[in-house]
Amino acid sequence: MIHRVEPVYPSKARAERIEGMVVLELEIAEDGSIANAAVISGDPLLASAAVQAVKQWQYQPGPGGVASRTRVRLQFTLPVTN
């Protein structure tokens, strides 16, 4: 990966104290951009934020410019407050 954008914690999920893991399957285009991001699991509020972030990711193009797929996991954890 040559460029990663972290997801923005959705304000509604933050207000409802929703945390958890989002699993996405990414289709990486020949040029290293994200052609598609499919939600495998995770809370819909968090999944939406995760998809928005990963669509901005950029991978190093593979040898011969071949498209590929990978799964990624993004953990959403609220900061501890006193």
C-alpha cells in the first residue's frame, strides 16, 4: 500500500457508542486504485465510513498490471473518556 486514508468515526455511531470490526473485500485495479469495496461484515454505520476511506487507498500496481483482490479489517474503537 502506498496511500492509506483512515476512516472518520461516524458521529451517529460515536453518539450510540458503537464499536467493532468491519471486514471488506477490496478489488484492486491494475493501476493500484480501489475498483470496488464490498462489505463482508460489520455494523452498517461503521461499514459506510470504512468503505468511504478505503476507496481513497492506493496500492503499488502489481507486476504486469494485474487486478487483484484482498480482504482488510478495520477496527473502530471509541477513545476512553473519564
